[in-house]
Amino acid sequence: MRTAAIYARVSSERQKEEHTVASQVAALIDYAKDQGIIVPGEWIFQDEGYSGASLVRPGLERLRDLASEGQMEAVLIYAPDRLSRKYAYQVLLIEEFSRHGVEVEFIKSPKAETPEEQLLLQFQGMIAEYERAQIAERTRRGKRHRAKEGVVNVLSGAPYGYRYVKKTDTAAAYYEVIEREAEIVQTVYRLYTHEGLSINAIVRWLNEHEVPTRRGSSPWERTTVWAMLRNLAYRGMACFGKTERVPRRKVNRSLRGRGGYSPRCGAHRERPREEWLAIPVPALISEESFALAQEQLEKNKRYAARRTIEPTLLQGLLACHECGYAYYRTSTRTSSRKLYYYRCLGSDDYRYPNGQGKITKKLLTTAS
């Protein structure tokens, strides 16, 4: 009797909730019993909520590792599009399994033994890829249409200060204001626009006053406050379509540490403001406060002392071996000259509750 593994996949949370992956596994187990194939319980691999357009799936990776060990003779899959939605990936995986002596069987597709059957299987793979492109395009058009109508459920989630309320049979989805969080948002804008506090100072103020974050398990960070000051939802207009996916143009420090490889081959960039679609939501601050915040952010961007005016030789290349933070160039003066040196970002005092950075993350001196 042959031994085989089972692989099943669903790509969406809705399919996951409807247990379609369980129905796939049940059908595959029944097929194995009818064919007299032995399937050990630990050889049933599932990927729930993973796209078929990607090869980076935990269940698939464990299946490929098992095939490379030469322990199984076959892998049972419900249909070709469950293995992958891209025809090129289907060919790659089938050839990989074949090199290890593993036969791939699709129970909803004829066994490809003759040239005609292989051609039919190839057509099914290309049709699956075409269907995926069609689904993506219909989803994009549908979301943009709903966004133009002011429907909130096309947004990814409610920001700090709001609670997302799902739609019902009698009411559409909407943002509900959380009064306690809304007061914090208003305080942040007041501290920044009227009292002149920097973003770092606001972060320290929030942490010193033990203001809880959305999750409540972590302290406030600069990026959180910075994003809060730029969020158009607080002035009463949440926006859809603010970013777009583009090919990755540069390899950052974290990617270099992994050899330049990333399962995500793209990146996101901000689209022009005129292409954003505004969706009305309850306002937490006035138009004047938001405009003042944007003006101050632009001034900080142009005149901040940390702004890189003269690029340095090792800019973006040095990182602390203890904490992983980047080194940045700064300077100091002696009585006779100006000295430049690199400093670990993790040694800055504002990052610590007691205002004192770690001594072990201090300085890396360079030539003056």
C-alpha cells in the first residue's frame, strides 16, 4: 500500500469560517480510503487564510520538507488551484515533488499520464491564474465603488479613538467614537499645536501619565503619535486608496541581514492626495487644529536638526550588534575642531522610561 500526505488550502477568512478546508480534508481522506492509500495523521497539512499566489505558506513548507526527506510516495490535493493560483508555481512544485519521487494527485482533476491529460492540467492552471486576476480586479473595483458611496467597511480598521461597528441587516457599518480615547487624541493635538511639544515630548508625556494604548500592553512610540497627527479621519474624513503596491526598489538593513531575500516582493507608497477617496466619519478635532498640525510637521521635516543634508559614507550600513538599531552620525565640538561620530539610535535617552540610555550602546568614533 502507498503512503501519502494531504494538503488543503483556503485563502480567505470567510472560507476559513465556513470550514471549507475541513471539507477538502474530508474528501481527500475518503479518496485515500477508496484507493487503499495510507495517510498518517501528522501528514495532513493545512493552510488557512493564505493566498495561492504565494509560496510562503507554513503548511506547504512543511510538506516540501517532508517530501525532501523521501518518506512519502504521493501527495493528495483537492484541485490544482489549491496547490497554487499561479501556473508557474504549480509547475515548479510538481517538478520539485517529482524529483523526490513524490506523485501529485488532484482528486478533482484527471490524472495526467498522456500528453492530452497533461495539456488539460496546464489549461486548468492557467485558468486558475486568470480567475485570481479577475477576482482581484473585481474586488478592487467593488471597493472603490463602495468608497465613493461613503461606505466605511472598505477601510482596513478603525484608528485610535474609534470603534468599528459591523454592518447588520438594518444598518450599515460605521465608526463609533470612544470618548476616553477621543480625549487623548484631542490632548495630543493640543500639546503639539498649542503648547509646542515635540513628538518625543508627547510620547514621554503619555507614558509618564500612564495613558493606555489601544492594546494596553506596550508603551507609546514616536511612530504612533506621528501617524495620529497625520490621520485625516480625526478631522472627519477617513480616506480609502491612500497607498498603492509597487515593486521593491531598495534592500533595507533588515533585508540585507537575511541575504536580501523577502517573501514580499513589493512595497507600498503613498498615492497623490487627489486620488484619495474621502469617507465621512465623526470628527474628533477641528479643521484648524489639523491644519496647524500639518504645518508644524512640514516645518519639522524641513528644519529638523536630524535632517540629512550631507550624506555620510556609512549612512544606513551600520547597526548595533546588541539591539539592532541603526547608527546615525552626529557631532561635537572641542576647543580646536569639530568631531563627527556615529551613535546608536538605541542609546537615546528619550527611548527609556527613566530617561537614561544603555551605556553599552554609546558611541562609535570616526574621523573628524
